[in-house]
Amino acid sequence: MIIIGLSPVRIRRATPSTPPAAATMLMIMKNATRLGRACTLLTLAVLAGVAEMIIGLLSFAAAGEPPPGLAFLVGARVAVYATAFVLIGLTWRGNRVARWLVLIMLGGVGTAWSFR
């Protein structure tokens, strides 16, 4: 059969393996709820790190003499926290690569920071 100007169109029929639209929406909402909780917990973890940094800076200010290299340490922490917030935002929007990057980064940087 030759039809000029039109391409054949396949009609997709519902199969038993295809979930109904309501079930699909329910699965998406359930995953979004889990992802939202995870992003909330990750955000709280980063905010706890920010609070720790502020408390440390206040204790150095109260002591009078800041340790050498304090500006570099604060800059590094601010860069890590900013990157974490961006990756958490991308994770919230559904970016799977960002999800892995934020978990690897927070785990790796957190572990490396504890061994200093």
C-alpha cells in the first residue's frame, strides 16, 4: 500500500501490562512524596553543616585569634554547601544524575572532612 505524503500510524492498544492512568499517577505521586522527604532531609543535613560552620566562626571570633587559613576553609565550606543546595534542587526536579552526585558528594566530603 503506497500513500503519498502520509506515514503509516500505529495505534497503540492497551495491554494488561499497561497500568491505568490513575494507577500511574498514584505511582508518580508516591515517588514524588518519597523524593520530597529525601530532599527535605538532605536540605536539613546541609543546613546543620551551615549552622556548625557559623558556630565555629563565632567561637573563633570569641577567642580573638583566628587560625591560619580560616578564609580558605570558610570558602571551601561555602562552595560545598552551595553545590549541595544546587544538586538537591536538581534532585527535587527529578534529575537522577544529581541525586547520585549529591549523595556521593555529601558522603565523600563528609567522610574526608571528618579525617582532617
